[in-house]
Amino acid sequence: MTDRTPYWTLDDDGNPQPCDDVLEWGLWFEKNLHNRHVSEDMDEGEGAEQVRVSTVFLALDHSWHDGPPILYETLVFGGVLDGEMARYSTRQDAAIGHQVMCQRVREAQKLGRRDDDGT
């Protein structure tokens, strides 16, 4: 286990920066809720059920010091994939993963069920 901080902020260019001061991090987090969104999509499934796919900067390292920092998350709200989640280390991977998750949601809506592998 390393001594790296679990707290992260984004600089003015949207690049993740480690933050060792929890109070500084908390102030940044409070003031930047809207800046943490990477992407968000809404769709309607079977019977006009709304499904939202949201990808955000977490501002906390979810790797728990096992590998590179995990700083981004995609989550599905509603539909047959409700609760499906994927996490990423970089904004680029998060943007790609968001599109992959949106495609999974569209395919699952057509089928009306989860993927064959249960995910």
C-alpha cells in the first residue's frame, strides 16, 4: 500500500490533480459539482421507461491503492441494466466507456433483458 492521497481535484484544463488537504478538497468538491460531469445521456426503453447513463469524475480514488487511481465512473439509472457500473483511470477511457455503456443499454432495451453473461 502506498501513501498516495485518496483526494483528487481537476485543474482548469480538466486534468486530475492529487490533493493532500481534505479541507481544500472539500471546498473544491462543493464548488465544482457541475464541472465533474464527463457525459450524460437519456434514452427511453420499452414502454417509454427513461434510462440515464451518467459518467462523472469521482474526486476520490476508488482503486484503494491497488493499481492506478480510479477516478471516473459510469452508472446506469433505470431500465434492465439499472445499477450497471464501470470505473476508469482516465477521462479518455471514461468517455469511451460511456459510449460503450450507452450501446449496451440500447442493445439491452431491444432485447428487454441483461446481457447473456449477466452484466
